[in-house]
Amino acid sequence: MPEMTIAEALREGIREEMRRDPSVFCLGEDIGIPGGFGGAFTVTLGLSDEFGHDRILDTPISEIGIAGVAIGAAMTGMRPIADVQYGDFLFCMMDQLANQAAKMTYMSGGTVKVPLVMRAPVGSTRRGSQHAQSLEAFFTHIPGLKVLAPSTAYDAKGLLKSAIRDDNPVLIFEHKLLYGSKGGRSEKGALTAVGEVPSEDYVVPIGKGVVRRTGKDVTIVGKLLTVYRALEAAQELAQEGIEAEVIDPRTLIPLDKEIILESVRKTGRLVVVEEDNITHGWGAEIAAMVAEEAFFYLDAPIKRVAAPDTPPPFAPPMEAFYVPSTARVVSAVKSLF
Amino acid sequence: MLVTTSIEPPTRAELLHLYHEMLLIRRFEEQCNALFLQGKIPSTLHLYIGQEAVAVGVCSALRPDDFVLGTHRPHGHALAKGVSSRSIMAELFGKVTGCCKAKGGSMHVGDMAVGMFPAIAIVGANAPIAVGSALSAKMRGTQQVTIAFFGEGGSNEGAVHEAMNMAAIWQLPVLFICENNLYGASTPISQVVAVENVADRAAAYGIPGVIVDGNDVLAVQEATRIAVERAREGKGPTLLECKTYRLCGHSRSDACNYRTRDEEAEWRDKDPLVRLSRYITEVAQLATAEEIAQVAEEVEAIMQDAINFAEESPEPQPEEALLHVFWEGN
């Protein structure tokens, strides 16, 4: 089985779906320009050689337009994959996502579908405040959107293929430090999230989480990069006799609640790790859900490890302070014993 | 550029059909107003009274499989595109037989089966979606044309500018129809647009900008035909500005204190329905006043049927609010 980075796995997923279904096409800024980047993080690099510039469609710098065009095309028989250079730019197209894409099926009484995919890189990577935010929680709060957060190459390809075949608007958040992009687009401090990815057709179902590590003492739930921080913390904790179970929901909407609840019922302790800032965040929602549905299984308070309520800072020492570290996860877990 | 007079004069049947369509919108809106006052329509309403020649002129130049994207003032667009008066009225009543199963209401009426997108009530937001629809038509090779209606107020939205530029660079089959009714809610155009005509902005995108008398249905129809032909031939979009006037308030609660009664009277003299009926009976002399009255009777029957249908239709169960957040299949 070939080994791939997440960027490569996403590229193969797009390639296979575009071969399979002529209604699938990509649009975005700098995604297919000869000599260009192949998208901000190389995901679409080389795809225009096979599919041409009509199906790997380079757009002006017009985020409202990109989103609106994807919606209009999706409502009339196409399956667009829109590429957003940085997740932060989703705010430029917020009306199209929140008022149009998310509500079209509902306000038409279920008579209209909007099968579009929007891919957006997130995460702090020394770019300051406007190219660094983790925006997942914003979009999980908008009914009508499905929200995915793959953390491995296998999941990235499998979930992308599910998203393309889904009849709803699907946002896929990808972490910049997990792409494994090569050359000039590689990221300092990136993990090598290289993994085995089947060459044959497969999908990862939307709405199914996965247990990344089993353990009996504490449940750590993370997403994207924080799954890896949780796994690193689990290794450290194991040396001190604490066995952590690490859950990666993979899909944020719809959420696989049961995989989290089942784990908490076993361990009695929960730590949620996220790179988003803490207040009104995704971790709060997971904590509330567990408190409502598994309160009597808890042996300790639920802990959240998240970024503080500031914009992402630039200078490396401040950024390292801002982003949840493995040490902070370890210390949060220890505080429960 | 002003549009010249029609090359081929319309036939009697065509003229009576246009009059029928415009009168249906007028009577629909007047009835909506009355039904609102009777408490039968629960929402506010943005009525299309005075602008009927635009929707009918544009839509009468389209194929049935072409697409239209309306605005927060969409009843006229929907009726002109062929959404049934029954299903629109039922939607306004909040009944399950409505075109959006009571989930949309006045500002979202539509029916994709006849090419009418659910109307989009965020000003200007429909323009990029229309461009996507046009891109899709080009990719699928269907030669379908897509229409985006917006007002002179909507023309100031960034979404509209992004949309026009994208449509222009890709030469897409989309028409941007600006219904310039002089006021964005209460704000006069002179306060928010620095050029004389919205259509002048077309030059910035390298597309034709056409100005037409929006109260002359034949002029609107002809200008639309020219633009549609261009679009179907792959020559790209057109910005068509239709100069018109709302002969009613912006919404139900609007007393129009921001404009003068004299101005309103001037525009009432240019009422598109009166102009068309005069043209038919006096200029073209293709029908008599009695025949015009006959059309009015037909329209009244359709309206009464639509109202009866809406009144007799069931209300949704409250918990139906939980359905259709996601696509549940046909």
C-alpha cells in the first residue's frame, strides 16, 4: 500500500472522484496556474495537466464569488470542490456559507440540494493573526453544514471522497502542519503525517469517529493537530502509569457522540484539546454533551485545553505559548488524579 | 445605449399574454396586501407593484429551462418564471402546500422545477450564485441562461461586483438585471451611486451595459432577447438596467415619507399596466377594451383559486421545523 502525505492523499482523492464523475470540478485561487502553487498547500498541484483548466478552474481573488459560484453550480447539477487558500478567508464569504449554502435546502422545504465541498487550511503557523485561526467551531454552529476534520492521510482521502459524494455542503478543515506539503510550501514545525493510503476506491463514512489509542484511565478528545498532541501526551502519561484513551471524532458535524460517551463511561475522565480559542468553543460543546449524557460516570471535572481568548500571535515564543502544547495536555490530565 | 423599437411587432396573442402576466402580478400583490391586513399572511411583504414590466419583460424572453434568481421582493419574479400562483400564495400563508413547504415564506419563494431558484433575500447575494448556475450550464453544455435580479441598492454590494467580474472573464451566459426603482428602502439612489446610471459600471467589467425603460414591457423584452442571444452564443454577460419605480412602500410598514406625492403621481402616470393596455387598444389596435377586461376576469379567477387553495391547505405540524436541515432525498 503506498504511503502518502495528507496533501498527496487529498490530491489522489480529488483525482479519483474527477475521473469517476464528470460533474466534479475544482475552483479556487492559484490552484491550476502553470508554474503556480497548486493551491496554497499543493493539494491540486498537477491536476490541471490531466483535467485541464476548465475543471481545475482558477478564479480571481474573490472569495464571495468562489463560494457563490460553487453554490450555484451545485444547485444545478455539478459537484464543485472549492479551495480556500487560508481558512481565515472563509470570513470573506460568510454570507454565502452561512445564509446561502447552509440554508438553501431548509428554506426550499427540502426541494433543493447543494452538494458542494469547501476545503480550508487552518492552524497557527507563524503567519500572524489573519492566516492562522482554527475556525472549526464557528461552522459547527451553523445548522445545514457538515464539518470534517481529517488528521491522517487515510482519513483525508476517504472523508474527501465521502464529502464529494454527499448531497450537502461540506466543509473540510485541514491543518497546515499536517499536510506534509513538500518543497517551498512545506511548513516549519510540520509533523510528517504520512500514512498508508489504499490505491483502490474507499470512503471513510461521515459521522464516524475513531479511537487512536486505547486506555482505561482518561479520555482525551482532539481534532486535527491536537490529536497528535494528545497521542504524545498519552505516551508521556503512560510512563507515569496513566493510560489515556485518545479519540479523534474526524467528523465534527454530525458528531459521533457515542464513541466519546462510550470511552468516558469507561475512563470516568475527559480532557478536550483544541487549537481554537476556548470561550464558547468546540471543547465547551463536547464538555456540555458529556456532562448532559454521562455525568454520573465522571470521576473528575472535565478539562479543556485550548488557545487563550486572543487572536493568534506572530512571534514564535508567543505562538508556542498560544497553541496547546503536549505539556499542557499532560498537566491537564494529571490535574484530574 | 438606448434600445430601439421592436423589429418584429408582437402579435395580439403575445401582447394579451404579457398583459395577463403583468396583471396577475399586480393583482397578486394587491391581494397579498389585503390578506395581510386581514391577518391571513403572517409575514411582512415586499410588494412588486409598479415593476411588473421588468419581471414579465425579462422572463418572457427566456426558455422554460433557463434559470432566474430573485430578491427579497420576489413574487413577481416567481410568477413571471412560472411558479404557480397557488403554491406561492400557500407559501405566504405558511401552509404545507407552499412552494417551499412553509419553510421559506415570502422572501424565499421558488421552484427549481420551473427554473426559479429559492429567492435570495440577502441583497446582492444571488449574483454570484447566478454566475455559478451559468458556469454549470456552460460546463454541461445546455445553453441555459441564468438571470440575476437586483436593485440599484443591491448594485453596491461587493458580491455583485465579484459576480460581474467572474462572469465577464469566463464569458458566462448570465444576465444581471438591475431593477432601478430609485430607492433602496428609503435611501435615494443619488445618495449611494456616484455614476449617472448603474449600467455605466458595466464598462469596468468589459461587458455591455444597457439602459431600458423598465416600465415598457416590450422594451424590456427586446433588450433581454438581445442579451440572451449573446449569452447563448457564448459571448458572455450583459448588465441591463431597467429604470422603474415602486408604486408601493418598501415593505408593509412603509408610509413612503421619504419621497413626494408629486413624484409618485408622475410615476403613476407611467404605470406599466396602463401603458401596455393603451398600447394594445389604441396604438397597435389589436384588442378592444372589452377584451382587456376579459383578461382581468381570467386573472381574478386565478387569484380567487390561489387564495382558496391557500386558505384550505393544512398548516405544518410544529415539529416539521426539524426536517430538511440536510438533504433527505427527493
